[in-house]
Amino acid sequence: MAKYEQSERLQKLPPYLFVRLEELTAEKKKQGWDLIDFGIGDPDLPTPKPVVEALKNAVGVNENQKYSSSQGERDLRVAVANWYKKRFNVDVDPDKEVCITIGSKEAIFNISQAFVNCGETIIAPSPGYPVYSGAAPLFNEAKCVLVPLKKENDWLLDVDDCPEGARMLYLNYPNNPTGATCDTKYLKKVYDWCQKNDTILCYDNAYSEMCYDGYQAPSILEVGPDAIEFGSFSKTFNMTGWRLGYAVGNADLVGGLKKCKGQIDSGAPIFIQKAAIAALEMYGPHGEIPQIITDNMAVYAERRKVLVEGLRDLGYDVVMPKGTFYIWFNCGMSSFEFTEKMVDLGIVVTPGSGFGASADGYIRMTVTEPVERIKEALERMKRGSYQ
């Protein structure tokens, strides 16, 4: 049988973080272990019933079973624009400034395909979502400058550490993996820096609705129009498997994304897009968060409290995050060593080093397990003395 070599480009790409985690836990599962999984950020709570019902109603309609377009259905683009007005008080043109995406991940990659040339520089935070520093620069033969996020700076990227003249900068708050948050004052500083340096600002706002303790996440478009923002239905509405997101912002940037996607995909299924309209329309006329989202966040808030306080009792220095459903802490050893020790206790966590070498020694845990399971994991850690 012939042996096919991967392209040199693909061989340079490190294994995707969660693939490594799956390999690590697969043997334990085969052996029948009871694994408590704090690894992948996949909500365990169900998709809201109104969204599911809308899908059921839409999927049987013949017109909804056909191809969509790479920019998405217009009625969903209008719904996204209306939501931005309600939620952020930002006016958005649904025809020129909105693109529906197959989750936000593909758009985060494709925006670099659309605007980054060979040899140009992409700035990515470290730690950060692996696509920023992996596929995005590699498949464009671009240079990637990793800018370390620092605990003493509340995990906020410092533009003074960024090289001038970069083509693109990725930014993400509420932040994966650290759970850090920011305000419009901070975003304005980054926005102004990008304007001064003619750098495309790509703002990943997938966790904008996952907030606690009265905090409300801003949009980059609140501070200026010359950026592109990525959002997702995955976390807000527990729709990870539905694979639906959106890009909103500067018409030239959204237009380039649409052109790129036009050569690659034919859009998300129409019936899923119809269900997404129902999701956005659950918000009140002035951006009031729907009760079902409030209830979900109350569940995550309780789990967050139990996990953070439990880790503190075990001796770890853990900040109570105001955003996302991630807990981030220094484990006192190499990230992967700690991860392996945890797997031996039947607990799955994510090594911080998977988000960037500068984060080695840190661990990310999700709050996607019930309180009882969180308490069981903490008890296992106590018995195992991995502190």
C-alpha cells in the first residue's frame, strides 16, 4: 500500500490539544474507569427548549433542506444585527457587516486566509485558543508573534509588548483559558493601537454571555467600527454540536471573510439557522437576558464557587473568574505532569501548556460537571495529595 506524506505545512502543525487529551484518557475508558471530565469546554446543560422546538418546526420544511449561502440566511443576519442593537447598542448592517459562520472557529481561521499574506505577522496571545497561533499563521506562511499574558496584568494582553506593523491581532475576552475579563477602556487602548499600526483587530467574543457577579462583557464594536468580532451560539445557548456562529464588523473585513467562505463552504444548514433566530429572539427589547440563560449561569456560578473554594482548600491560588466557565490556576509543576497524575485519579483536566508554552505550570478546568461530581473530584485530589 502506498505511503502518503503529509505536506510540510501540515507536519509543522502540532497535534490539536484535545486530540492529545482524548488519547490520554482513552485507555482509562477502555478499562472501565469512572472519569470526571473537566477537560473540553462542552456544556452539559441542554439546548433551550424554544430553540429545539424551532429546529423541529424548521427541519420538515422543504425550503429549509436546501443549500444556504456562505454568508448565511438574511433573516438570521437581521436577527444578529437586531441582537447587537439590543445587547450592545451598536448599529450593524445585516447585508454588509454580518456573516453567519459554521461555528466561530472556522471564521477565526478564515479571516486570516482572507487578509494575511506570506511573511506577514500575526499577533496571538499566549495562553490563547490554539487556532490563533497554529493554523491561522501556518497555513498562510505567516509569522506568529506570541505575546505572553501575565498574571500580574490580570491576564490582559499589553499592546506595549506587541510588534508594530503586524497584519493581524487576535484578542479574546472573556478569555479562554484564563477566565479573565476586560472593560471598554481596555478595549479602546487596544483598538487605538491597532488603528495606529494598521493592524486588523480580530475580537473573539464567544463568551460574551457567560458572565457572573453583575459583570457584562463588552463588544469591540462599542469602541469603534474598524474591527471584526466573532460570536458563537455554542456556549450561550448550549449549542456546541449545532456548529453555528457569526462574524460582525467592518464591511471590508466581513466582505473578505464572505469571499473566502464562498470558495470553501455552502453555509450552515438553513433549519439550524432558523432555530438560531429563535435563540436570539429570547432576549428582551433592551437586551434583557432571557430567564433560561440566567438560570444556566446560576448553575455554572454555583459549580464555579464549589470548585474554586475546593481548590483553595487544597492549597491552590485560584481567582474566582467573572467570565467563561473555566477555572485557571497554577498547579505547582509542569502542566502535563499534573494532567497525567489527575488522569490516574480518574479526573480529566486541560494542561495550560496546550494553550502556549508560557502557560506551562497552569491548569484549566471547566465547570461542566454537576456539583456532586465536582465534590467527588476534589475528594479524589485530596486523597491523592497532588498539590
